[in-house]
Amino acid sequence: MEEEGKEEFNVGFPFENDPLYKKAMHISELVDRVAEIVEKEAIEQKDDFHKEIWAGFAFALNEDVMMMTEQVFIAKTNDEYDILMENATLIRKNANEILRNLYNLEFHGFKDIEYLDVIRIEFDEFRILFAEWVKTFDPTNYYIDRWGLFNPPGVNYDDEGPERNPFINPFDELYDDDDDDDWNDFINQDEWDELDEEEEEEEEDEDI
């Protein structure tokens, strides 16, 4: 039975062996280890100012690598050009933030430089995988980005074409106009008015 469960899980997770995703997860493990070391360094600092600086580095590393891997995951479950470009932008941003904080750690005297160098090498390999992945984006599969940021070449923000709903309420399918009657029955305005009056009377008694 357990083997059947594993097979079902693997079927629903088709990109777990994807090179970009695997590299992102490997980098995440390495960055998490460095963040743990930085947290210990923060505790050992002599004054609160430097403790906060080192704790801030650890927090930033954890946040950025979590966001980076999350965006890779989201991107691998989408195929629309505009969504992929948005995810790619965020992935690059978080990757650059991590690399910037590695430099800051070195500048502030982080001793285990070899760990930082390993992460830099992994990121260099990740960058190449990332750039090759971006080449695979299909510019014919898109929704128009009305903000003008992530449209395919030759597509303008004011062109006519497929448009993404900026917000889809997951409860819309469950909502029924007849529910208004039930909601009005639940919220009786007279009862609310009585409650308001009682609260006002209580506040007046407290003032006295």
C-alpha cells in the first residue's frame, strides 16, 4: 500500500527531477546551513548592535532562498509567458539578494569562507540552467500584462487580446444569489442596533 501511495505522489510531482528545480533545492540546503552558522555567530557577538546585524543576515538568507525555491516551484507548474517572466524576475531578484548577502557576510568577517565559495559556484551553475530555461518560454502562450512588464516581444499593454482576471474569488462558484436571503436572516439589523445601544449604555455607566 505504501508503494502505491509513493507512485501516486510522484505522478503529481512531475518536475522533481528537473535540473533547475533540483539545483534550487540543493542551493536551499546549502544556504540554510550557512544561515544556521550565522545565527550562532549572532549569539556570540559582544554587543546588541552586531547581534542584530548578524541575525539580520541569517533572516535575509532564509527568506530569500525560501522565496527563490518557491518561485521555481510555481514557475514549473505554469506555462503562460507572462507568469513565467514574472516568476523568473523574482527568482533572479532573490538569487542576487543571496549573493549580495554572502558578500556582506565576508565583509563583516564571516570565517567559513569556503562555504560561501561553494554556494557561489552552485549559483553560477544555477544561472546557466536558468538562462537556458528562459529560452523555452513560449511567447505565443500568454495573457496581456496591462502593466506592460511581462508581455512577449511585439505585444503592447494596450493591445487587444487575452486578458487575465486580476483576482478570481475562489468562493464565486459556491456563491448563489439565493444566499442573500440567508445572509439577511443571519444578520438582523434590529438586533445589531439593540446591541449597539446596549454597548453605549454600558460605556455611559462606566463613565459615571
